[in-house]
Amino acid sequence: MKLKLLFILFLASVSSFAQYTLIPDLYFEAELIRQGIDSGVPDGKVLTSNINTRTTLNVRGVSLITDLTGIQDFTALKSLLCDTNQLTSLDVSKNTALTYLSFGSNYLTTIDVSKNTALTELRCYHNLLTTLDVSKNPALTILHCYENQLKALDVSKNPALTYLDCSDNELTGLNLKNGNNSKLSTNSSFNANNLSCIQVDNVAYANANWASAKDPQASYSLDCSIVVQYTLIPDVNFEKKLIQLGYDFGTPDGKVPTSKISGVTTLNISGSSITNLTGIQDFAALQQLDCSNNQLTALDFSKNIALTNLSCNSNKLTTLDVSKNVALTYLYCYSNKLTTLDVSNNTALIYLYCYENQLTALDVSKSTALTNLNCYSNQLTSLNVSQNAALKELHCYSNKLTSFDISKSIALTKLYCYSNQLTALDVSKNTALIYLYCNENQLTALDTSKNTVLRYIDCSSNQLTSLNLKNGNNTNVSSYNFTNNPNLSCIQVDNDYYSSNSWKSYKDATASYSKDCLASTLIPDVNFEKKLISLGIDTGTVDGQVPTYKINRLTSLDISNSSIINLTGIQDFTELNTLNCSGNQLTALDLSKNKLVNSLNCSSNQLTSLNLKTGTNTYLSIRNFKNNPDLTCIQVDNVAYSAANWASSKDPVAGFSTDCSAVVQYTLIPDANFEKKLIALGIDTDGTNGKVSTASISSLTSLDVTYSKITDLTGIQDFAALKILKCFENQLTSLDVSKNNVLEELYCSENQLTALDVSKNVALESLFCGKNQLTALDVSNNTALRAISFYNSQLTNLDVSKNTDLRYLDCSSNLLSNLDVSKNTVLSAFYCYSNSLTNLDVSKNLTLLDLRCDTNQLANLDVSNNTALDILSCAQNQLINLNVSNNKALTYLNCSYNLLTSLNLKNGNNVKMSGNNFTNNPNLSCIQVDNVAYSNANWAAKKDATASYSDNCSGAVAVSSAFEDQLIALGVDTDGKNGSVLLASITNITSLDVSNSNITSLSGIEYFSKLETLKCQGNLLTSINVSSNLALKYLDCSKNLLSTLDVSKNTQLTELYCDGIVTTSKKINAKTSAANQLTVLDVSKNVLLTKLSCSNNLIVSLDLSKNTLLTDVNCSNNKLTSLNLNNGNNSKLVNVNFKTNASQSCIQVDDVAYANANWSTAKDATAIYSKTACTLGIEDLVFEKLAVYPNPTKGELHIDNIVLEKASVYDVLGKLVTTTKFTNGSNTNSINLSGFPKGIYYVYLESEGSTIVRKIIVK
């Protein structure tokens, strides 16, 4: 007895020192042992001292734990992870230190975290929770509660929340209004619920940041407790469009829930036949609205004060009030019938397009931010843009403007003001101007000398008398027209030689190009000028001068008997052939500059000096110098000649001399033809004698001796002031211009020069020395050069690295094998064709407009940096690839006769490219373009027959393995299994059958651009994109995994088959993962459709009212509540089936009697036909309290809270495995899945005529 008592006392002592915590779950304890928290073998308990100090516990993924009893004694626990087990309950009320709790993928129906006030992260996803209270968890930052059965969730007491995922629940209420929504991540998710309203802090913020976080039918609101307000939508087409966009639902009923539209920020309802936009006022958050191309006659946007972008063009509007829309930045109201438009309150406007209306006035003075104004084709008589300094584009043509001032619009790049009544136009302040179209006005003068970046100008059909184009950059102008200006005789330009050759046909024949149209010739004699005025040569009143361009082209002048004393100014009548100045009071007459005079009458004057030394005396065939008694010496070319031929033309007292003044200095001119030319030009006045007066040449600034057969230009050295020398098309073999130090322009092309030294001509700006026999050219000293041309020579090397101001370079037809233009960064025109270049780098030439590099040996050409490029000619090279996708300004491209295998023309502006040639590239099968239809229509003859246009020429298109296998089997893919198919192999395919091939992805089908027939049924497709297959007529995508199908772009479609798997039950629409599960099908754009089969899906609404050609329709076995067959042509419908749509009570048709007579067996007995619109019913929430557990299961599956009639189990392939019927009327049921192979199954449950499916995992 004593021994027994001692044993009891011992046990009591041990018990007092070793406390235990019960762990009833075998797998829980086994895991604790594995982690070293417990030891030995499972005995249903663990030492409390081993667990009460632990701060973390991770039993995630053990998968067999069903009971976590014992967790209460982990009192110090801060982090608990018990995900992916089989827990049905969890008590963490004693774990008050918890900050992180994760029990996802279990079977909990409830959880209490009210005692866990320190909790910052809670992960309870994929359970069976129906409620969740986190109001006591103010520190909560992250909450994952997706894939439960929650009906409501309130996080208004959780201001620290940064991430929330409550998707895939059964939420009808969600309150996010915690006063700190800006913290909540934009990656949060609230979708896949039954929400229509989500309560938030700020609706605009929520829409801007969480637009994709919710379902389309849900909207954000400050208070979701408010009774649903409606907005009236009287226009049925407006409401239909809102239904289509998901802002309204069901059939049109003349209203829409205001909560659905109040938060909408962007709305596009264009082209919808809308006549009335009543209801738009409740789109309170609307920022962007496109209601163009409708039939609207009036609009009221006074309530839409958030509007920034409004497109209401192409309607029938007569008035438009935007005075309340002060945030408006873009307004497009063109092509209406507006007579007035007030934008005085719209100070934020950037774009205003109001063209093609009936406006007589337009005030944009308050719209100071305006950059683009299009107001053409109105009736404007005035336009004030003086306040619009930011304006970049102004299109005001086809109005009645008589004047307008654009001097303040200094940012203007485009001005289109043609077809007005303008009499004056000042563009001197618009130095950024690139486009100027002012034709068809009444302009008398136009000056673009300040517009140095001008490239496009049309001033034709005006009354111009003065046109100044001299802006220092004429070579950059690529489009021009100065014609139909009958009073315009002189056009001032940079270089008259360039303009005369390049712009010859763009002016009237009566006009000429000149460097200086403002030059005037002094006419000191009043009577001389009066006579010129009376002859119409000069105009206005006497001012002592006459514009030089008005006299330098005259060939005949009769000023006889006009009391003229002084004929100063006659020297500028340089083309004069006939002069009659007889009967005046002249004392001196100098005609040495008038080289073309062949008829002269200066008789009956008071001459004492007469200089006829023109160098062309032999041309003077008619002459009369008589009755000048004081004239004793006449200066002529050749005394002997004059004495022999003119003796009878003078008074006896007069004699001939080659020099009637002092001794003259001479310059030797050994070349007879050179001297003849100087004589012809009136520079050499003493006849052919191998010399010329140095005084007559030393001050000359310009000399043109072209086409004169000159072989030696010796003497040119004394033309000390010479700035321009033109000696092209002679027979020169050498040229020494080393003494002509101020020379700026040298034109010596088409001679026989073998060498040319311009090293001393440092002022040289233009050098044209082409078509000679030059083998070398050194321009390293000529840093001022802007233009070089040495075409058709024999140069093998050229260094232009020092010529950094070079704008024009023509080195074509030489022997160059390399050329570096990297230093010529302002180069705009570059011609290097017909050389031996193997490489060409133009990456630094960002201003390049014109590049011609044909007939070289180029294998590569990169023009990606040359975004200003207008013309590119690179034919007859060895190019393999060419990419002009960056060259949006390109208008001409010739890349013919190359070895191209890749050509990318996709620059977003193909419509500008009018002159093209891609032919003779035998290896080119695909040309990448902006728009295939446009290219085929406009460029069909520009390519080889073997090439085709495409919007993708990557060469190969990636395809899935199974898809490629089938393409190989069909002989389409011929380059073996490599994960892709050649684009060239598929672009011309019209028919493709890849059905029943286990294909999971049909990516790449979009490049079958000519496909008309596609059969892809019986695969494993989860999506299909046929938006690019515009030729498609026949599509069968039945028996796949599709949940959506978009055929809106397939307007040629005549047959569409998208059925799910054929069901085995008449009452249950039994589908599996192998069947289409389409919920929506829109065929409104498929107006050519004749046959449609979409059975065995989950479609709720189907509208066939636009499909007037239908003959066959099968939409059986869906979830239809709305079916509209009212297409006006029901008599064509022969084969129809609308059965097994249990929720469908009404079908809209053309004629009820016809439908009942012909289709009585095509529908369910509970459905009726109706001619008017059917009202949607509301399906009972039969399955609201349904509970299915455990899941995953090893055998027994419980189905509670429902009076079950039948449960059908399908495998993943859609095969029916078992069916169980229930007749006991109990709401507690079970089925036995023991013995089933492990995997995924689908259980279809039927109750009270409704069905639902649940995914089950069998372990």
C-alpha cells in the first residue's frame, strides 16, 4: 500500500512539471514530429512547452490534415500557413499575436478572426466560406478570399488595405469605402461575382484605376444602399447600343440604371442610327464621347461637364451648345448644318474640327491652347486667330475670307486657306510653316523669304505681281505651283539656274525666275521715265526708278521725240534688239551693255559721246547716228569694219575709234571663242584682238560663257570680283580659278577637264563640275559648300567630311567604292547612283529628303533614321532586306532589280506613296504594307506576280505543335517540324480542315488572309481569333473549349457552326471541359449568314433580327431567356430547333400564326411565339445555399441544402460516367465516387427544372 501511494505521488509530480497539448489529428502530429516540434511516434499530444513560444508554423500542402485542434496553445504564433489540407474548421481565437494567416484550399465554411487584431495578411481563398468579418482587423493590408461562397464583404474598417482579391464568389454586396482607396492596388480583383454596385471612396478614381478589376455589369458608387435610379432612354437605337456595350441589359425598355452609366468615362455610339440622345445627361463622369455618324438634330451636353473629347460630326445638327463643357480639349462637329458655334468658354480646346457646316462667324480668341483648327467649307467672312499662338494647323479654305492675320500664330506648320477672297497674306512671322496652300484667292503679293522650312506651296490662280520664294532653302521644296498668275513676270528665288531647271513647268510662260526681283534701275531723266510709264513698262508715278525685271527682257523700245536729255538706265535693257531714241536732247549715249541691239536710230539729238562698243557690232544692221553735229568720235568694236560698213550712217564730222577715252589696261584672251563670247556679252567692246579691257571685267560679279566652244579660259584670273562663273558645255581641258578668291558659284560641267583645283576658293557655295574626266577632287578647303555635283566623272575617292554645310551632293556615275557622309548632317539631296559602292551609311543624315543610290553593289541599306525622306531610289543593287517602316514622309520608292527577300513598307502612311516600283525581285514573296486591300487596288502592277501584299511578312508564323502537325499532313507546311510555318505557304490558302486533331491553339490562323472555309471542330481550343480572316464564308469550331467567339469582322460568313458536345440528357444541358461553353454570341454583323448552329452551349440571349438570309437555325440546349427571330424573312427558315431552353418562355418572330403552323415542334412546350418584344423572366435562385463537400474527395461526396432530383458525373472528355437519381425529397444527399480513377470530374445537379455544374477532384 505504501509503495502504491509513492507511485501515485510520483505521477502527480511528473504531471505538475510536464504540460501537454492534445493533437487529435494523426497527420497534424506527424507533421509536427517531422518538423522536430514533437518527437517519437504519434501519441495524440505534444509538449506545450515545445509549441507555446513558436512564432511560425507551416503545415501547408500536407493535404491530409482535417483537424488543427491544439493550435490554440501556439500562443506566440505570428505566422500560420495551413493551406491545401482538408480542414472544415479552424479556431485561431487564442492566437492573438498572428500577423499572417493562410488557410487556402480547404473546406472551411466559417472563420472568426475578430480576436486577431494584429493581422496584416489573410489568405482564405478556395474554401466554402459564406461570410467573412474583418471589421476587427484594422491593420489588414492583404486579403485573398477568392473562390469561396461569400455573399457580402465589407472592408470599410480596413484603411491599411493595399491588395484585395475577392473574385469568384457569389457577392451581391461589396463595400470598399475605407477612406483610403488610393492605397488599394490596381491589380486587385472583384470580378466573377453577382455585383451590380461596389461602394468606394471616389467613383472617378475607381473607374480610372480599377476598371478591369470588376465585372462589366458592376459599377462603382459612393453609396450602394440607395434605391436604383433609372435614366430614360427614349431612342431605341441608343438603348440597343448601350445594351451591346454592356451598360444596359435585356431588351430595350426605354430606360437604363443610372448607376450603370454615371461612372462611364468613355462612350462610343457612332454609326448607330440614333436620332435622340436624351439620357446622355446622366453620364456624369463622361470624358470622351463619340456620337458621330448618326441622325441627331439636337444635343444637350450641359450636364456632362467632365467632357474632354467630343465627336458629334456627321449628323444633322443645326445648333450645338458646349458652353458648359469647359474641360473640352477635342471637339469634332464637322459635317453638320451648324450656322453658329460658340466656343468662348472652351479655353482648354486643342483640336477644333467644325468644317462642312454653314458658319458665318467663328470666335476662337478665348481658345488660346488651340493647335489644330479645321473650319473649311463654311461661309466665314472673317477669322481672328491673333490669340492662338499655339496653333500648328489651320484649314480655313473654301470660305469667304477677305483677310486674316496669322502673325501671332508663330507655331503654324500647315496653312490651307485656298478658295477664299484674300487680297493679302503675311506669313513672315510663321517661320515654322511647312505647308502653304493659298491658291484661288486674289493675292497680289506673297513673300515666303522667312519661311525657311517650307516644302509645299501652291499660290496658283491669284493676281500676283510679286512673289518672293528666296528663303535660302529652295532645294527642300518638293511640291509647288505658281501658275495662273497672269500679272506675275518675276519670281524671286535662291538660284535662278536651279529653279529654271527644276521648276520650269510650275509657272506661267510670262514669268521668269530671278535672284532679285526687287532690283531697280535708276532713271534720273523725268521724261524718260514718263515715256516708260506711258508705254506700260513702268507704273505709277515718277519716282526715278523702274523695276529691273520689267526692262531686262524687252526687245524693242521706241522713245523718240520725248524731250529726253539723259538715257541712264538703258544699260539694263540687256535683251534690247531695236532702239529708237531719235528726236530727243541726248548728249551722251552708252550702249556698250546692250549686246543684242541690231537696229539703232539715235539721230537728231545733241550727242557728243556715243559708245557702241558692244562686241556685237556686226549684228548692227540698221543704224542712224546722223544729225548729231557735235559728235566727233564713235567708240566701236573695230574701226576698219565700222568705217567700211557704217560710213553713211553718221555725220561726216564723226570718226570711229575703239577707245574714245584714255589709254586702257588689257587682259589677254588667247581663246578666240572666249573673246567672241565676251564681245557678245558686251564686255569686250574693241573687237576681236585677243584681249579685253581689264577695267571692263575687273568689277564683274557674274559671267555666263556657256555653250561657246571655248577651249581656254585664260584671262579669267582678272575677273577679280567674280562671284558666279558659268562655263559649262565648252571644250575646256583645264581651268584655273585660283585668283577668283570671292567666287561663290562655279558651274563647269560638261567639259573635258582632267583636274580641278578649288582649294583657293574658300567662299565657294555651289560647285557643279560633272561630266568631265576628273579622277580626283579636293574640296577640303571649301567648308562653305552647300551644293556639289560631279556626275559622270571618273572619281574613285571623295572626302566631304569638311563640308558640314552641304545640302546637295550629286556624285552619280563615277567609280566610287566607298563614301562617308556622316559629317554632312544637313544633307537634303544625295545622288550617288551608278558607282561601285558596297556600303552606304546615311544614319547621321537626318534631314535627307531625296536619296538615289541605284546601280551600286549595296547589300544593305538602313534608312530607319531618315524619317524626313521623301524620295528613295535604290534599284539595281544586291539588297536582300529593305525596311522603310520609319519613313512616314516617303512618297516615292524604287527598289526594283534587287535580291530582296524582305520588304517592309508598313510606315502608317502608304497612301502618300504614289510612285513606286518593287518589280524584278524574284526572291520576294511577301511585301509588308499598311493595308492589303489598298495596296492591291493601287499597287497591283508595282510588284512581281510571285509577290503578295500582307500586313505581316515576318517570313514565318509561330504555330502550336498539333496545329503544325496537321499543316504538315495537309502539305501546307513544307519545311519540317520547327514550330512555325512559312507565311508564303499560307497566304493563298482558301480552305483548311484541321478538325479532330487535339489542337489547343490555332494562333497563326489570322495570317491565312484568303481563307474562305475553316473547319476546326473537335479540338481542345479555348479561344479562336478570326478577326483577320475577312474572306471567311464557312466556319465550324464546334466541340472545343470555347467560352467566347467573336465573328463581328467576318461579314462574308454564310455558315457558322459552334455547337458544344451533344448532351445525353433531355433535361440537363450536360457539358464538360471538352465542350464549348459560349454564354454570348453576336451575329448582328453577319448579315449574309444562311446557316447557324450553336446548340449545347450556355447562351442566354440570341438576336437574329439582322440575319435576313437565314434558312437553318439550331440553338437548342442552351440557357436562352431571349431569342429574337424577328428578321422580316421568317418564311426562309426551314430547319429550326430552339428546344431544351428551360428558361425560355417567349420567342420573338415575324408572324405568330406562321411560327405556330411551321415551328410548333421546334420549341419547348413552355415557350410561346410573340411578334412583340419578349420580357425577360428572373430565374429562381434554386442553388443559392448549395454545399458540395469534401472536395477533393476519396469517395463520399455530400450535396446539401437542396432537394436534389438527379446528379450526373462526366469525365474531362465529356463522357458520362454515372447518374444517380434522388426521390426521397431530402435536402441532404450524397453520391459515392469511390473506385473512380484519380482526376477531375464534373457533376451536373438537377433540381426543380434547373441545373448547375460543380468541378470535383477525386484523389
